[in-house]
Amino acid sequence: MFLCKWFKFLTESSLVDLGVELIVYLRTSPEVAWTRVKEQAFHSVKEEQVASLEQFQKLHDLHEKWLMTPHSNVPSKVLV
């Protein structure tokens, strides 16, 4: 609920400029990202649950579609 109020404030307020000049896309394969997160969770003090490789693949596919498709709805230049 609290995050929803912040989101509404940020997107509807004229006091905040959310304009984007550049998107930096740190591109890596879902397998590499998943392995890195698993290793980090293994070495952390408290046990963390890591999303599945399938979830990482879906997120990767969404970013690829959004940022790498010509004429997609990207609000600025993309640096890969």
C-alpha cells in the first residue's frame, strides 16, 4: 500500500521530473545472472530464496523485447 502511494505521487506529481535521458542495459544471459544470484544467496548470512531459472528467463525475455526491439516504446537511448 505504501509503495503504491509513492508510485502514484511520483508518476502524477508535477514536482518530480521522471524524464529519462539514457537507459544502461547491463545485458547478460539468464543462466549467468541466476548463477550469480544463487552464489550470493549461498554466501549471505541469512538464507534467501532465489527465483527459478525460468523466472530469470522470462524477465530476460521481457527486457530484450522492450529494450532491443526496434521501434519499441523506449523513452530514451539505450546503452548496452
